[in-house]
Amino acid sequence: MAVQVRLTDNSDRVRSQMRGNIKKALTAMGVEAVHLIVNKMQAGYGKPIRQTGDLMRDVSYEVDRSGENTVDVGNTLEYGKYVHDGTYKMRGRPYIRDALNDGGTALQNVAANALRDGFD
């Protein structure tokens, strides 16, 4: 009695699903990073980093801006770097670095969930 085994090559479908999931993961990480940064700006230094709120509203992300499969997060306002890094008159409040360091596990979790989509 012979047993027949049939194998189906689904590697193209798997690769296609993973490409889509990578974009979903990068987007989810961008959204989560913005959330973490804004929270750090609101409550991370004893008082909010805010005068007008423009810097807080300016926090954004962009997928694939600096290269394939990357997500950039930050501010576009010129004075953001001075608030973040400080000046000779003002100490820095590195809200982006601190938020991303503190929220590393949350970023990993949203990425992992997006990458698993369709493979459960």
C-alpha cells in the first residue's frame, strides 16, 4: 500500500503576505512611537514640554522615507532639536530618545502582532 504525499509550494504567497505585514508593522510602530513621544512630552519631565502645543502636534512618522523598511519618527519644526538636545541656556529634554527607549517593549509588541497577521 503506497502513500501519496502532495506538496504545494506557497512560498510566493508567504513572501507576499510578509511584505504587506512588514508595511503594517512599520506603520503600527510609527503610530505607537508618536503616542509614546507625545505622552513623554506631556508627563515625562515634571511638567509638559509645551508653550503653544505646536511641537507636540508636530510629532509624526513616515514609512520608507530614509530607506526601504524604515520608519522615521520626529519633529519637522526647527526648534525641536533645541528642546530635545538643549542649548547653553537650557538643558535638553530628550523626549524622543527617552520615549522610544522607555517604550521599546510596546514597539516590539505592535511590530510582532502586525508581522504575525495572517499566519496564525
